[in-house]
Amino acid sequence: MTKSKTVFLNGVYLPIEQATISVMDRGFLFGDGVYEVIPVYTGSLFRLDGHFERLENSLALTQIGNPYSREQWRELIMPLIDNTKDQYIYMQITRGAAEKRDHAFPVGVKPSVFMMCNDIAPFEAKDAGVKAVSVEDNRWSLCNIKAIALLGNILLRQQAVENNCAEAILVREGYVTEGAASNVFAVVDGVLITPPKNNAILGGITRDVILELAKANRIPYAEDILSLDALKTASEIWLASSTREILPVIELDGDLVAGGRVGRLWQAMNGLFQNYKIAYAEEHKNS
């Protein structure tokens, strides 16, 4: 018999089958909430302060009160983790349940807090490379908020799925913003380029690590605007996210990237990233 998953909901740990929310919760009615995803490698929460900083930023921009301190969040997360596995924590905070459905913020309502832990499934196509499709970025202008209202991203990712691709690379007014669920990197004329952080993209923690590793290993890089035309001339294209890590793109819009081969710089960066993960987990074990 399969053991039931334990989740955290509003101060209580309970089997996922018993976790319920009010139909008046604003997350359910409006998508009025934020979330965060934190990788956990053999019990070590990866770059936890960076994830907390992004969560706090999302809460501040949506004017949702942060129900816990960083230390309290960490203490609440730990019982959900299996120290023997690579997993990720999903955290969701909504504005809470109000007495009536009204667009205006309700007064005196406590945020609803939900957390669960899932295994990180290895992405089988990673070493061989993946396909991507470019699509028009028609989302709202506050993409730096990690909001649970993800219908725009879902519809864009579905275009990728329907084209047998792993990701949709989003383009606004001719310039790349990000993937539907990832940050985008490209190697153009020997320089590793990723669009700068602004309200058009959600700055990823994996993105930050890649830039740090590039700097530490003297790999030329830049945070700069990246046109779709430039992307199509790139010798390498990568997608970066917490659960898929760094994926090499070998085909964009039906055209092969650098002959359809995984690039040497990706191979080097992936090795650096894997070593960094191991060292980070060891350094932060039980801390």
C-alpha cells in the first residue's frame, strides 16, 4: 500500500487527501497568491536565502502579509523532506478566504499557506538536448512576481507541447524575455548572454548560479537584451529552471542549433553546476 504524502496547510501537517481549502479562498477564486519552488538535494535546501528573497519580493509586490520569518519557514519545511532524495518544496501563499467574492482586498483575512514536497524526476532528454519554439509573449507586465495566476504561461507552454517541444521561448517586440517556465541563455559570438532582470521576466535562482559560475570560471557573459534574430544565430541556447536545471536547446522553430549538437560550453557549465550542487549540499548539510 502506497504511503500517503504529508503536506502542510495552515499550520497543520496532514495527508494530502485530507488537505482542503474554502471555495472562498482568493487563490481559488482569483489566482490571488504567490508561490515558490525550492530544490532540495539530499536534505539540503538549495540557495534558500535567494528563494526567500524572491518570495518576500512577490509577497511585498502583491501586498500579501508574510506569515512567517525565514527561520520559521525553514522549520516548517524540514518535516516534509526526505533526506535521501533529490526533491523540491512547493510553497503557496494566497491572500486567504473572504466572506464574499470582491476584487478589492478583504480586511482582516489571514493568508492561506500550503506546502508540499515532490521528488525531482530526472529529465531524460537533458544530455541529448531539447526542442523549443518561439512564441509571442502576451502576458501581463509584472512577470517579476511569482504569481499562482499562471494561465498565460500555461497557454504559451501548451503551444510548445503541441509542437513537440520542451519549452516555449517568449518574445516581446522582437526581444527574448524568458521561457514559459524557465530563463533563457544564448551563446552569441562567444559570449554567454541572458536578458537582464526586470518586470518582464522572473529572475531565477538557477540563472543566478550560472552567472556566478561564469564569472568565477572566466567565461565571458553579459546580462543584456537579446533579439530573436540574435537568438537564431546563437551557437548554443540554454533553458534554466529549478527542477530541470540547465537544458541545452538543439532545435528552435524547426531549425537546428549548431547542427543539432549539444554545445561544449553547456557541457562545461553543466559539469560546474553539478559540482556546485554537491559542494553546496555538503556545506549546508543539517544547517
